[in-house]
Amino acid sequence: MGVLGALYFTPEELELELKWIDEHVGGKPYGVDVVMPAKYEGADLGDAEELVGKLQGMIPAEHRKFLEDLLQEHGVEPSTESASKVLLGWTDQTARPQVEIALKHPIALLASALGPPPADVAELAHQHGVKVGGLASNARHARKQVEAGVDIIIAQGTEAGGHTGDVSTMVLIPEVVDAVGEDTIVLAAGGIGRGRQMAAGLALGADGVWTGSIWLTVDEADTPERALPKLLAATSRDTVRSRAWTGKPARFLKTAWTEAWESEKSPGYLPMPMQFMLIADALPRIARSGDGELVTFPVGQIVGSMNQVKPAAQVVYDLIEEYVESIERLNTITEG
């Protein structure tokens, strides 16, 4: 089942995207993924419009200067335009309208990508007959997700792209399975992009798997043009967990961008969502100009196996074929 990440859409844009999906999937199930972090700067500062103004005023001048100096150093063209979607869905205030839009459509799953969803949101989804999923990076987080009303735990190891914890998938999956019990579905996530890894996830006790990074290099992906060659050339060692995008640890391609924010010259990271508000205007500038050294992208360690562009259907076939081969080989070993 495909899941659409809603983070980068305004409610109006999300409505258009979901309408298009409804018209093209022939009634097949799909999900929507939102970000509703439990903790972030400005959680008590009022509605989204008020929040933006107050948080912008809290961004230190030294951080703005560091960013502009970094962009200038790499030949990124200046811009007189301000970022129009600096908060996107990074807060409870901005994610709730996305949830409202999503539940007006025949979605099968509402997933929370960063922390447990508010209990009232989980209850609202259940009232619409929609299952709720939540990403967890350790057993304690998984238990909190269940307490919040989550039906499906996506146990995501540190190998994953985007926001991720520091426990490996191999260790995490059995811990989460044991922590939540048999009544909660657990999906293995983090570094899964091969059929053998699917089989391993099930062997560790998961009921299925959740994949992400491997879809960045399919024919149908809208991965930025300057990021795609870097993804195809990267090895599994060419990623790093960094706060340089959102203020919370997330795995990205290791580039001059991540190195600059880790350097001695860096003023340090700002808390979520202020870090992204700081860089939001810079990202499209980096994507279209400069020497390309600052171009990065969220991706997991499975990127080392993503070395050619394929149709999405071929990726699915390859996953299934290798999974079946792995299970058959294991059965042969057991029988022997």
C-alpha cells in the first residue's frame, strides 16, 4: 500500500493530490503520512499565523549570517523572495488541517511520522474507519504510540532516511514486538530495500515491512534533478544523522551542507521548527544554482543498493522475487 507524505503540501495542495489519487488508484487502499511532533519550539504560541511571526523573530542574527555566508561561498544566487511555506506540517497547528483534508478522502491509513499522534486525532481517524500508524525508534516510544491509540507500529531503525533514532533495525524490531504484544501490528522499517531484508524483518517478529528510500530512484519519483545523481552514486557510508534540516536528528546524504553545520564555524542547530524556518528559503536556491556541493537529500543507508533508476513495478517485482528465494532457502536449511 502506498502512503503519501503530506508534510510539504498546504491543505489546498493536499486536497488536489488526494483527489488525483482517488481518480487513479481504482479503489485500492492508500495512506497519508503527517508530522505532529509532541515537542517543538512555540507549541504554546497560538495559531499557525501567530506562531510563524513569533518564531521568525526568535531566529538569531548569527544563524542567518552563517547561512548566507555558506550560500555565498558555494555560489548560490541570492533571492529577494521569502519562503511561502516555512512551517509546512512541522507543528500540531499546521498538521491538523492536513488531517482534516485527509479524512475527507477514502484513505485506509493515517500515519504519524514523528512522535505519537494526539489521542483526539487517533480517535477521529478511528471514527472514520481509518487505521492509525506511528513510527517508533525505541520500545518506549512504541508503548507510547499504543497508549495514544495507534493500531500499527512502524519500528524504524537508525538505518532509515529522514527522522530516525539511534537503535539499529536488527536490535529494534524484536524489542518493539515484545514491548507492544501480539495485538498490535508491527512493521519493520529502516534500511529495508531488498527481499532478503523483508524476510529478515519477518524473522525478527514483524508482521510486514515499511519501505521509503528505495522509491527515490524509481522512474516515477519527483526527486530533485541535482540530488538524483548523488543518490545513485552514494554508498551506504555516504549518509549521516544530522539536525541540519529540521533541528531533530534525521539521516541525509553527507555533503558540504551537513559538514558545514557540524564545523567549528557553525553557530549550532536551532530547535524544531526554527531550523527549517531558517533554511526554507535557501533550499530552492541551492536546488537551482551554485556549485552543487550543498545539495543533499533525506535518504537511508540502503542508498548503497540504489544504483540505477528502475520503474516502481520492477522494484516491487525484485523485492518479491528475492523475498521468495530467501524464504525457500531458509526452508531448505530447516528441512536439512
